[in-house]
Amino acid sequence: KDNSHVMTEYLTVFRLLLMFHDPELALHIHNMGFIPELYAIPWFLTMFTHVFPLQKIFYLWDTMLLGDSSLPMYLGVAVLIQVRDTLLSYEFNECILLFSD
């Protein structure tokens, strides 16, 4: 069964959350075409395993499994805000490189 519509809806809500919490950053990454499909899908599908160190992943997973289903979206927004200044100074290719590591 194709569940791509679920991911599309999830990414739409993620975009809206970022716009609400940091409109300047949301506009900057939108204007350069750095869409969440390029970086956030791996975060959500792997539950952030390649973003955080292992000792934090176990705590994070406990929190996500027991918490609200929207927590991964808020966590994704928090990751972006954490590197906000870097993202605002970068262009598209630099952003791709930043999140490919």
C-alpha cells in the first residue's frame, strides 16, 4: 500500500511548524529550494538515528514512543533552529552538504 500521502501531510505540517516558530528561517530555506523532502524524510524514517549520538537516541526513542505523535516534527524544527545561523548564511549546495554528513 502506498503511504506517500501520509509523508506528504507530515512534511506539510512540519513546514507550517517551522514557519510558525521561525518565519525568517522557513522563508530562507524555502526561497533557495531546500525543501524538507531533501533532509527531513531521513530524520523521520530513521527516528533521527544518524542525527544524534547513540546514547541520546535511546532516551529520544523512549520519549518519542511514549509521547505525542507530533514530537518528531518538533524535534526536526529544533534541529533546524539549532543550526539556524549557519543555515541563514548558507546557500542551497552548502545546506545539502551540511545535512549529508
